[in-house]
Amino acid sequence: MLAKLVARGDDRDKARMRLADALRDTEVAGPGNNIYFLREVLSDTLFRQGGVTTGYVAAFQAARARAREAESTFNAPGRAD
């Protein structure tokens, strides 16, 4: 870990929005990082509602993979709609 970003707010949503703003303004040069993943998590409906468990990250990653696969199938060359 190179750095840790923490945000506070009067409630969960205000802290989440501050963190999202901070991540939007953050640029990391050099090593790979997970900033885009964190941005996606902060905008996820389930996360915003506070309905996450220890299995959230795995489920979120699986849902992202399914969405990307569906998108690539939909945008495939030669697809007739």
C-alpha cells in the first residue's frame, strides 16, 4: 500500500460523496492501482445503501465481469439488431 485515503462526513452518504470526490481528483503515477475499482464501488447502489457484507467485493467483481461480457456481446461486430 502506497497511501490511504480516508473521508469523514456527518453521515455515511456524505462521507461516501467526499471520498468519491477525493478519488475523482486523485492521480497516481507509477505503479498499478485500484482507483477505478474504488470509484465504481462508491457509485454502486448496494454499497451506497450500506447493504454490504464480507462477500461484497467478490460479488461486485463477478457482476462487473458479467456486465462487461454482456456489453462485449452486444457490441460484437456483425451483430444484427
